[in-house]
Amino acid sequence: MAAPTQEAVEEKVIDAIANLGPDRSEITRDASFESLDVDSLDLVEMTQVVDEEFGVQIKGEDAQQLKTVGDAIDFIMARAE
Amino acid sequence: MSRRVVITGLGAVSPLGVGARMLYDRWSGGEIGYEDGIARCADFEPEEYLTSKQARRNDRFAQLAIAACQEALAEAGWDDEPPYDPERIGCVIGTGIGGIGTLEHQHDVLRDKGPGQVSPLAVPLMMANAGTAALAMRYGLRGPTQTTVSACAAGTDGIGAALRMIRAGDADAVVAGGAESALTPLAMSAFAAMDATSTSGVSRPFDARRDGFIMGEGAGILVLEDAEAAEARGATILGEVLGYGASADAHHITAPEPAGRGAAKAIERALADADVGADDIDYVNAHGTSTPLNDSSETEALKAALGEERAKAIPTSSTKSAIGHLLGAAGGVEAVATVLALKEGKAPPTLGYEEPDEGLDLDYIPDGPRAIGNGGRVIALSNSFGFGGHNGVLCLATV
């Protein structure tokens, strides 16, 4: 699997979060999952999309550290490289 | 004297449409809600009731419960906030199977994509109590909440449990009924494998040609309140739950006891609980599934419990002739239809009933709606019997 581009990861993460319910316009890098009403169950669903798409697993403590959309994008980029 | 329990709101999503009135009016008008042997709630649009996030977090059976509940609470006048301490409001929503659509879909995911892709929402969506939980959360109901899972008696047993919660003083109001959505490949194949479902694709309860039930989905919900509290807040009273009776056949895992002894016991208990006699009953909303076994044993049960002559004299019809069998939702939806029949003084017919069967000789209301009652209080029984031999019977009345 080739390393994904920043754009590809951002697009996929935003798509996955939008699919959970939040308005797309509110899903920015700085937006916290709490402010988007994305809870731990939602976050697992998001990580499943990421795993399927980029082969990056985000489990347990790693997932708990993710507070914002940007955190998730950066984590995936770091792992995918 | 125990507390009386009145009905202040009705809600239904059925194969005849969204709305309790739609169910009663269309059934009375002779409309059939199923097509090609399946009774779907084709008019139900989840997005009218749920955000996309809420829709994702509720199996279809719970979505149907939410829509029916919204209607019932609006009628009860609870739109903005409940009229009682939320800790004194309970919720009991029966279901036969719960979120089997979710279960089947997630099994596909497990098989095709592996365990890592199974949704974290699988359990909260498929659990049988998801409908009860969804309503408690949505409307802030913090009193006793539980789920009855007694197959096709679940909705009726839910309303019976709610009646007892209020009588016992555990709650001042309870949102109660049944919800089901099991029109999935697995569930439909499984019912067909038992020869429970109709091969002709026609629901005709009590008719000699009946050959099984039509599977359906839906939800029926009633708002029950302590009578004094409801009167004190000036609620419009739609009817009263006079009594409830339950029993088990302890006979066979699917077949009813042929003489209907268990069902008769439940009917007798409902009458005793309501403190009324067979002569007081103006209408019977039968379980009437259109299976060969149920409709004959139910006829026997009614004769045994009410006396043969009295049973033959009471107009008796089956909602399933119009909407098929909604399994765990049946008791909820049929209680809603029964309350409206009592209120209107007019019982809808058993649609499609033409050929009498030997021994099935009650008045099944074959020719269109029938006037019921004699100007005073109108009283009905609503029967539900489930696989496993569970029998539940409600005694409902006008006030």
C-alpha cells in the first residue's frame, strides 16, 4: 500500500466524520470531536474506515489521545509513512 | 381500590401508513396493507423523525418505535415536556426479535471484512431492549423501563406490564407498546421453514382457506397514565386499560394447545382482573393470525372462556387481515386499533373472510365495519399469543 497523501487522508477522515452526523462545514482541523458530538462509539467507526482505507489501526490509548480532527489526520499520516 | 389506568395517547406505524387514525380508517375501509405477501411500512420515512446520526444509532425497529411514540406523546399533550416527574414515568416496549436486521448486516461484515470491521454499534442496535432505551433517552423517561420479549405476545405483555407498574405505584405514567422490524432474509426464511407464513400470500384469518400469516413490521404505542393524575392535569382520556391476563400453554415450542386451554386461562384472567364478565364484552380483537392452528385454537379458547353462546354473539375480528402479523409489535398496534374501535363504536371487519371452516363459527365480522356497544361503556378484549406458548390478553374500554 503506497503512503497516502495528506489530501487523501484529510478527505477520507472528513468524509468518515461527516457520515457520522456532523455538518460538513463544521469539520475543520481544529474542531474537537466533543464539539462535533462524535463520541467513543463514533470514533471507533471512524477508525474502522481509516483501517480499511489506509491500513492504519488506531486502538485503545492511541484513539483516546485523539481530541481533534487534526489529531486524527496527523496520527494517520505519521503511521502511514 | 387499586389505581385506574387510562390511555391518553395513541401512536402507530403500520403497513397501512404512518398514524393511528390511518390504521383504523384504512382497515375499516377494507384496505390491505401488504403486497406480494409482505407487510412493509412503505410510507415510513426515518428522516422525518430522526437526524442522520439518530438514524444510524437505531435499528429500524427502534426507528418505528420512535415515530409511533412521537405521535402518541403529541396526542397526550406531552410535546414540550412531560407532565410528571420524569423519574415517575416508565417505558415498556415489547419486541419479538429486536434488531435482527442489524445482526444480519453485521454478520455479513464479519464474514466479508473480518472482525476488525464489525460495528461498535452492533450491540446497542440489535439488543431487544433498544426500542425501550431509545424512547427513554429521547424523551427523558427515568422511571422503570424494561422490555418484554414473548414473541408475538410481546406488545400485549408490554402494555400489561405497564398497567401493573402504574397500579403498583411504581410510575404515574408509562409509555408502552410493541415494535418490530424483522422483514429480513434470515427471519423470513426461518418463519417459512416452519410453514408459519402464507404461501398464497393472503392473510385471511378464520377462513377455511387460510394457510399461514403474512409477515409485517411496525410499532404501536400507548401513553398510559394514572387516571386521577390524568384527570387532574385535564388530559383528554381516550380509553382505559381495565385488565390484563397472562398464561403459558406449556405444550409445544410453536403449536398452540389445540383446545386453547392456555389462551382461555389468559382471557379468564383478563376478565377477572378487569372485574367484568363475558356479557360485558362488546368486541374481541382476535390474535387471528391466519394460520390453521392459531385460528382454530383461539376460537376454542374464546368459547371456553366466554361460554359458547356468548362467544358466538360477540363481534370478533383480526387486524392481521389488513396488515399481516407484526410479531412483537402486533399487540401494540392492535391495542391502538381496538381503542379507536371502542371510541368510534365501530369494529373493523376481518377482511377476506368468505369461507367458513368447520368449528370456526364465531361472528368474525365478514361484511364491513360493525356497530358495537349499547350506548354505555364499550369494552373489548385484545388477544396475543406467542411462539413458546405465551398468552397475553388485555381488557380495554371507553371511559
